[in-house]
Amino acid sequence: MQFLLIAYDGEDEGALERRMRVRDQHLALGDELVAQGRMLYGSAILDDEGRMVGSMLVLDFPSRAELDEWLQDEPYYRGKVWDKITIKPTRVGPSFTGLHR
């Protein structure tokens, strides 16, 4: 089952520093998820000045429960980078099937 995750970082003064502290871990986990076929696409969300303020991921997990289990290990979640998280079921259109491979 595919899911769209949209997460916005905290807006406090330390938010960007928290993001940068665990960013390499977040990217390494993303690479693992891509290799496993679990992450189809990901992107940083930018503000008007081009600063990273959130993330967008398209994920493929057998169930929402398994996605929630993965989320507990996600560095941006564990590191309190993401403040507001929305997860919705989604379906990648046929034009994009295989884009991530």
C-alpha cells in the first residue's frame, strides 16, 4: 500500500540545527528504503527563501501499521525535526510506475 507523508519541521530557532544534525542518518535510511522498494520518492519542502522546512515522501509499505513502526526509527521523527506530520493513503499513477528504480 502506498502512502504520502508530508511533514513540516518545527518553527523554533533550533529547528534547522536539529535537521542538519541528523540529516545524514535520514538520507542513509532513505537510501535503504529506496533499495528495498519502500520509498518511491522523497523531497525537502522549501520556504520562499529556499530553506528546508519539511519533507515529502511517497512510501510503499504492506500496511499503515508497518509504516508507523518504521516511523519510530526515522531520524527526523526521533530527532524531533518533524513537528506536524500528515500521512494519507495514495496510489502512484501508472505513468510513474518504476520511476524510482
